Amino acid sequence: MKFLPSQLMFFFQNKSTRKNFVLLSKFVFFLLAIIIFFSAMFQVVMFHEGREYSWVGGVYWTLVTMSTLGFGDIVFHSDLGHLYTIIVLVSGVVLMLVMLPFSFIQFFYAPWIETQSKIRTSRELPAGTTGHVIISQLEPITEKLITKLNRRHIPYVLIVPEWQRATELFDAGYRVVVGEPDDRETFERLQVAGAALVVATNDDLTNTSIAFTVREITRAVPVVVTADQANSLDILTFPGNTHVFQFARKLGNALAERTYGLGRPINVVSSFDTLHIAEISAVQTSLAGKRLIDIDMPRKTGSMVVGLWEKGRFELPQPQTVIKSSTLLLLAGTVEQLDSFETHFVTAREEDKPTVPVVVLGGGRVGLAVADTLAENGLDYRIVDKRSVARVGGNGDNIIQGDAADIAVLERAGILQAKTVIITTHNDAMNIYLAFYCRQLRPDIQVITRATNERSVSKLHMAGADLVLSYASMGANAIVNLLNRDEISMFTEGLNIFSRPMPNTLLGRNLIDSGIREKTGCSVIALKSASGLMVGPNPVLPLAGGDELILIGTTESEQKFLELF
């Protein structure tokens, strides 16, 4: 397709293109006939004036006049000649200056540009393509998913129905194909039988059609679909080997679980075999203001601090690190070790539930999921939403109708007494505004909010949010975790837990001498051997062959580890 003959062949294979070319050819022949006719009449009028010119001179005068160049070297002297010149001039303006350019653009140039775009946006993958991920549409979750796939060098292809949109995405750097996402022929052209995963994030009806379309071709390829409505779950799971995610509900549950006083203070966010990664706010512990080296946590509990979050910024722990009251601690340990941490350091207890309602701003699917989780754990809540109680649903006594930016509405919801406010609207700009507003009203309140797009996370922290959960990262991480079982992507952007066999270059050395943290930015949080799992391994003990390292770090840190070790 890179060479002109091939492009021309592709161009003229289209029936519409051939029809347009025929119409353009007819107009060109008509224009040539008019030029010949005017050239002949030029000879007649010149003969009337008693002058004579060659046929070349007649064609020359006709083209000069019709194109409005008017050099003036050949002119008529009679009124008849002047009248004829006017007719030729007006005809030239209409035919050559108006109709010819527009006909050329409509019947040749525009189709040619369209053909070039179609050539650049493929309609199929090469036969034998395997291990790729097929994505049904581009939205916040799949946009973040594509970023993660690129970092892991996993090939993907994005289905786009319109070639104009496909061209725009192709120019933006996406790998796209043109096709309908629920068409069997599309998936056959995309070699779906060899795909590693099919991801459908459209509406429930389209996702159902996609799932059944894929199952017509193959039952071996896993399919990930999103569900908006709970009653769609049974239908979407029917084709088999299908993973159904209700990301809105999952996000709502995650937001609610971070509420002070809900359940146990430690919140397990990820698990890697028997190793659990949990988070807890330092304000719920007795650790605020202390250095990690003075706490002696591994000896007392067996668990360890593997990371600290400060307003969305992740830091690896250092012995001299001072824990602030605003710090979110990331812990690693077994169930027994995390229980021991609660016994030694947690001051907030499960029975210390707030007696005032939690304020939930936004009554959409995420907000209602937050409310359900709060209710299941015995916490009262108030949902603030502009819509009526009937449209929001749920318990009408718990819904305050009005604008969340109205101080009177917030006061009716109990913002001045509440310990926690959870912001759940799907508009990131609104969430930033509300986070800042709530922080100004109540400097001591816990502000938890969602972010639809990852780029809004840092802005929400700047606005005063204590904790921000990204809808895009949460969904993308859940999908990536299905592809790579040796790696767990955390809910936070770019933070992964992964395991690797003990590198030969580290045998006989200890963790202090290995330089893993200094060289890569990763931290070894556990060693897995035949004798079991050792959380927070002794850094001076020699590393043995056959053991498995379990590390935590960003995606970039993981890549550095793989390159060096």
C-alpha cells in the first residue's frame, strides 16, 4: 500500500470511486466540448470582422478568456465580438472557476483522501496473530488499559466502527481496525481464536451481543464484559468463560470501605497467595509522629510497612521515615500478622462506629453502591442529589434533593457534623469543586472521592481529598490482573506486586548487598520458599536458590528489575 500503483488499484476497486470517476470524466469531456465549440465560434466572429486566426489561436483565446486571465493580445473590435466575449467569459467563470474545482474535489480529491485514511486504518490482522487483546471501544477504562498493555508489551487492537474516528485514533497512536464490534466477520478478521482476551465495555445489550458473537467462533478465549444493571449479570455470564465486572458497584464498595469506622480499621486491598496487602490511615493508629526504626514492627507483629501514601504520592519506607497523621500506610503480611498489627498499634476499633451519618454526594450507580455498603455495615448515610427521590431510588428518608454546592443543602445532609464525606459524581471537574468546598467548610472531615480519569487524581488531592480512587485505574487493573497471574496491579496507578524466581546473580548475597531498592526502586516484601512464606525477610540472611522473590514497585521499577536481574 506504500506505492502509488498499489494505492491506485485499491482506490479504483471501490464501486463508489469508479462511479465518481465516470461522472468526473463526463464533466471533463463536456468542458472540452464547450472549449472546442467556443474556439469554432471564435473563427466565425473573427471572419465577420475580416480577420483570420489559426485553430491554435482560437483555442488559446478561448482558454485565456474562460480562465479570466485576459492577456489582451487577441481582442474583438465589433459589438458582436464583445457580446461573444461576455458569453465565453461568464461560461468560463461558471464552468472552470466554480464547477470544475468542486467537481474535482467531490469526485476525486475527497474520495482519494478517504482512501488514504482507509489504507492507514486496517480492517484485519495478519493470519496467525496470537496473544493479542481485542478491545470493543475507547473509554476511560480501556484508555488506561491500553497504557498498561503498552508498558507490558502486550499487543492489542481497538475496534472502531467509523473510519473517520479510526483515522483520528490511528494518528493519535492507537492500533485500530475498522469494523462493527458485534459483527462475527469483524472478530474473524481479528483472529479472535488466537486472542488472549476480548474486552467489551459498551452498554449491556452490545456487550451481550459481543459475548455471544465471540462464543460462536471460539469458547476458549476469555471475554471480559462490563455490566451496568444487576439484572444483566446472568445473561452476560451465560456464554461461559466470561468475566463480568460491575465497575460502578465495585468502585462504590471500595470508596465506602475507606470510611472511618466501617468494619475493621485495616482494609485488605490485594492478595498474593497467602500474602495480603492492606492499608490503614495513620490517624487510626498510635504510629503518627514516630519513626519506622523506632516502631520495630516486624519483630512485634511479623508484618511490615511496604509503602506510604501522602496525598496520592507513593514513597518506599526508610528507617528514618516519620509517619504523619495524614499518611496512609500500606502493610504486607499474612492474616495472623495483620491481626497482630491491629492488636499492637490500632487505636480505632471496629465497634467505634460514627453516630452521625456519612454524607454521600451523588446518587448515581456509584453513590448507591456506597450507600448499600454503608448500610450493610450498620452506618447511617445521607445522599445528596439534584434528582427526585423516585429517580434516585433507595430509601427516600436518606436522600436529600438539591445541589451539593448549596451550603443549605449540605447542612441539611449533616455536613457540619459528619466525620466523612464521599464524593461520587462522574464529573471530575465537579468532584474537584466539591472536594475543595467540603475541605473549606470542614478542615477536619475525611474527604473520599472518585476520579473518572487518571489525570484528575492529583488535582483532587490538591483540592483537599484525603483519598482518591480512580475509576479508570481500578477497571484497567482488574482486567490486567486476568492476563498476568504473576503480577497484581494495585488500585493505585502504576503500583504492582509481582513475583520472580531468585536471579542467579543474587545467590549467596543478602538483600542489603543486592542493591535492589537502590538500583530499581522495588522493595522485597517477602520470600517464598519450600518452607513457607517469610514476610519482611531478614536483610542480612543469604539468598538461596529455588526461593521466589515477592516485590512491590511501580511499573517502571519492575522493568528496571527485569533488566538488571
